[in-house]
Amino acid sequence: MPEKIGNAARFFDKREALVVKITSKGGEVGWGETWAMPAPAGALIQNVLATEILGEDSQYPQKLWRKLSRFIINDRRGLTHMAISALDIAVWDLAARMAKKPLSDFLGGALRKNLTAYISGPFVKPGIDPYAHYNKEIEDYLEKGYSNIKIRAGKGAKIDANLVSSVRKIIGPNIGLMVDFNEACDVSQTIDFESRISDCDLIWLEEPIVHDDLPNWQRLSLSTSMALAGGESLYGLSGFRDYFTAGIFSVAQPDLALCGGISEGLRIAAMAEAFNVPIAPHVWGTAINFNASLHFASILPDRSNKSIRFPYFEIDASYNPFRTDFVDIQLQKDGTIELPTGIGLGLNINEKALLPFIINHTRLQA
């Protein structure tokens, strides 16, 4: 990274991802990824999971997912789902490419060709004033045509409320505004924050507390009128089940590169639909997860929340050559982003362009 950035909980100065390429007997390829813990996920694929699908028929992604899911044993909500995510996305990409269809067509057909985008930024920076750069970056987002913005906060109820009020004044009443605490707060701090921003019209507050602290999520959901969003760090159908049945999420945010891939994402989306909870997929990592999430979002049903139409699509504002070197984002005049039209994920990855980033490479064969 050119500089250290982060959120209220942590900073980072590098980006990492595990990229998986699956090649068919006929030479067609499919791409997948996971990004949270790439090295151990790669070891799990290399030593356990790959042998389960090498030589199998790639026309049946969900069948292969079931084979891989047999290894979700002790680690039921974590690393195994990450590793399976990378393989599953690659198999879906390969299957759609072999069928000569865009992934959204292969999944049953897109309900929309354009998705409402939101820019995910600015990010917190080290220093005395972690939000000092926000105004300038937000003005840049507006100049680029973004009509929805999600800022990072979580440094304290008073400073966060002042920040949100300042941002709302800059963007005016017609730009959508979300706030992401990245698990940095507790229940009392979040309630205090809400009491200070009643006139700021937030679409949602994202991950105010630790993602798997279900009792405190329940306390918070009963104590706030804000729309609560979360799920980027929940893995598998069972990880989301408890939050849906407790009525916590106003917006669910599975990340396809973490939650178990497209196969598990489809099941999570079906359960969300049963509870009338809209999906706004969490999108991080490389161009692979970006395009996979676009196709996934395109087939989700329309949902409304406080007169806001879903699904929303996240565009990471930070330095990310893993995405920008491979996907050219063309934001439309209405603040939407177009669905890729090419076969599979719609990506034609030049592998030579990956070479500067590669720190380890493993090849596995049947």
C-alpha cells in the first residue's frame, strides 16, 4: 500500500489474496479467490480440498460444493469456508464459461443490468485527527458521480457524531449515507452515537460491535431504531441463521469470498428472502470477487428498507491494483454500475499482469 490506512479497530499497509485458477481437461479456466487468510486457506486447499474435486465434472458446482462441505467439521465458521469459497467461485466461473454464458445467466438470469453503487470510503488514517482527510476525499467521490457513500468511523460517540453531521452537510440531503464501525464499539457507545445523529438520515450502521457477539447484537437491536447491517465475517448458512431468527439484521452482507462461495451465498440469500432481509454483498479483495458479487447481486430480488431499494453494490475506494488492473469501473450518470456481459465472471485475466504480485505459486494436477 502507498500508505497505512484502516478503520477504528485496526490499520493495514498491505493487501493479500489467494487466487485460484481451475483448468478443465479441454483447457478452459475458471477463477476464484479468498482474501482474509490466504496462506492457511491455500495450505488447506493444497493438502485437503483439491484432491476432492480434481478430475470431477465442473458442470455441477453445487454437487462439488457438497463434496467439499464434508470437511466443514470442527472449523464450522471460518477457514474451511474461506478455502471452499475460492474453489467454489472458480468452479462456477468455469461451468458458466463452458456453457458460454455470463454467470448471471447460468445462475438463472439477471433481474437487473445495472446496480446501485456505493463508494466504500474514506478510511481512517493514523494520526491525531484520523478523519482529517475525509472532506476532500468525499468531495472527490461526489465529483465522480457517486450517489451513496459509506464512511469508516468508530473512534467515539461524540467525534463520530460530529463527523457524520459534517459529512451530511457536505453531501446534502439527497446522497445516501452509511457508517461502518468495523466492530470497534460496544452497545452503550453505539446507543450514545445514535442519540447524537437523529437528523443525519443514515441508510444503515454497519458492524458496530464484534460480529459474533450475538447476545449484544440482540441487546443493541432492541435498543436502537437504526438499520443494522452485518455479516461480512459470518461464514456459512448456520452463521447467518441465528442472526436472522433473532431479527437483528436490517441488511445482510455475506462476502462470497469468505462465506462459502457462490453456492453458499445463494442459500444465504434464500434464507434472507424468507425473513424479508435485503442483501448488500460485502465486496473486498480482487477483481474476481468483485465480478462474482456483481453477478450474484444481479439475481437478488428487489427489497425496500426505509424507502431505499436494494440490492446495493459496494465499491472499495482504497488503493487496490488487484481490482483496478483487471476491471474498468464505469459509473453511470445515475450512480449505477453495469453488470459484466462476458462469459463466466466476465474477466479476461492477463496472467502476466499478476506476476508482479505473486509471492507463492502452487500447481496441483489430477
